[in-house]
Amino acid sequence: MIITGGGTGGHLFPGIAVAEEMLRRFPQGRILFVSTDRAIDNKTLATRSFEKKAIACLPLKGKSVWGTLKSVTHLPVSLWQALRIVRAFKPQLVLGVGGYVTGPMVLAARLMGVKTCIHEQNSIPGMANRMLGKIVDQIYISIPGSEDFFPGGKVALTGNPVRTELLQAAAQEKELAAGKVVLVLGGSQGAHRVNGLMVEAFTSGLPGGAVQIRHQTGSSDEAWVRKAYAEAGVTAQVSSFITDMAAAYREADLVVSRAGATTLAELAVLGKPALLIPYPYAADDHQTTNAAFLVRGGAALMFQEQELDGAKLRGEIMGLLHDAPRLQGMATQMKKYARPEAAGAIVERSMELMAAIAGPLVKDGVHV
């Protein structure tokens, strides 16, 4: 099986979850992960045991005329690389999990007669998945309503797969802390505006020990955020990228975050109440739509970043942390949106697609 996607953790992590579940069921199987050569892809996949390859691919959407022209003229190269990978690996199935690398890989598989499927994490599909939805055999979606963007008859609501270590963390008790713990996430590459708001909010005279902050900043903001907290005497653990997300989530009482679909799926599985600040420049403003799904159910609060300054953000956070019943109620509601079986649902349907061309699959010596 080839799983392809990348460019952000939000695309990679669901693919990793599906790969883990497939190999759990079929330990002798082979998974090839095809991503970009960007640092986030390399860092995220470095500790995983899957076979890995990268292809040279450029984004189309959101570029200048010159940038778009450059991306279009590069597509034949990307497609040629993808065709060579498919020909050499001989997959029974190619699963696209989002990002511009998905386009040439899924198209190459389709051209070579390989079964194909895609997974859409967000409430509003991106351009690549909307186009690919017309040619793939199966479409998996995470949020009700996004089926409206795809052809009928081949859409399945599976939820958004969550990595094994996070599913395991969901079953563990929260570790006790001296003060309330706020986890700040800006997505896999950080969020400059969220970083600035948090520093503004919590470097102005909070009593010592009132709040502990675990802040994922992205590489460009790590140094100045760490310095600002230290100079203000704030208890903060600052890092550009959090490797052990299971521990970070488990310790958190409240999460302040962007509203990428994969982060929201993880919050739901862990049952973590959240204050969400959607990225305002996301394609089709899909993060606002993602967040609204949880806000309507009472699992989260949402603020557009232009609504916030440091004082308002601090007030909202401290108000939640000092209202234990409300915080617990949000956690309970968040848990209702969890789909821990999402990876398994995708694997089951993928097995059906593969069996359609390869005959019965064998698991532990038994035909399934």
C-alpha cells in the first residue's frame, strides 16, 4: 500500500495512523509513505519504520501568476516521478491523505490501473481532493457535510484517524500538576499571531504558579517566546515542535489552538476542552468551519484572531481554568466527537478495495 500526503502534520498524522493500523493487522505487509522533501515531513516520518520516498512537487493554490505557472510546468516531472514509484513498488492500493503531493501520486496510480482512495480531514475539501474525488474509487471524510463537495455513491464518513500513541494516552489518567496546565498549539509549523497573543496575555504579572504553559511555537518564534516568558517569570516549557504529543495532551487542562482538522480529532479522542483561534487565511476559511462544528456542541470556544488582544485572551483562559464544572462539561462534550475507530474503518474499506483486484487477503495465515 502507498500512502501519500504531506506538507503539514495535519496531513501526515492521519496517514501514519492508517499505516500503523494496517501493519498491526498485517505485520508482513509493506507500506510506502510518499511525501514532500520538506523539513516537517522528514522530521515527522524520521522515527517511523515505514518505507519512505519523496517527490518534487509544488503547490498551485494561493500563488502568484508566475508561481502558478512554475507549478504547472513542474507537474510533468512530478507525475513522471510518481509513475516510477508506482511501477517499482507495485501497490494494491494508493491512499491520498492531503497536500499537493497527493495529486501526482494518485493520478499516477489511476493511470496504471491501481485502486485509489483519498481521505479528507477538513470540513471544506482542498483543491487537490476536490479534483481527485472525481477519479478515485473511494472517498473517506471526517466531518459530516463535506460529502456535498464530492460525487455521490463513493463517500464514507470514517472520522479522522488518530495515531496509536494518542489513543493509548486517552486511556491514561492525567498527571497531577502544581498549577493549571495550558497547552498552546499553532499546528505543526507554529502560528506567529497566536504566539504573540499568548506572550502578551501571560507576561503581565500573573501570580507565580497560577498557570503552567506548554507552548509549541514553530521554529521561527521559539527563541523570543522562551525569552519573553523567562523574563516575566512565567512557568513555561517552550519548543518549536513537540515530539511526544501524547504526554503534552495528557497533562493539559485546556488547549489553545488553531483549528486544523487533525488537531481537533486529537482533542476529541483525548477529551480536551479547547479555545480555538482559526487561521484566517486557510483555504476557504475551512478552520472556522471546522471549529464551528465543536463550538455548536459545547466542546470548545472560538475567537477570530482579530477579536483578541492579550488581555481578552487571558481573561477567557483564566475564566475557564477557574470554572471547573464548565471545563469538565466541555471535556465531556468534546469526547462525544471522538472517533477512535477511524483508522480501522479506513483499513476495513481499503481491504475491500484491495481484495477486489487481488483476491482474499491473508491475516495471520487466515483468509479474510
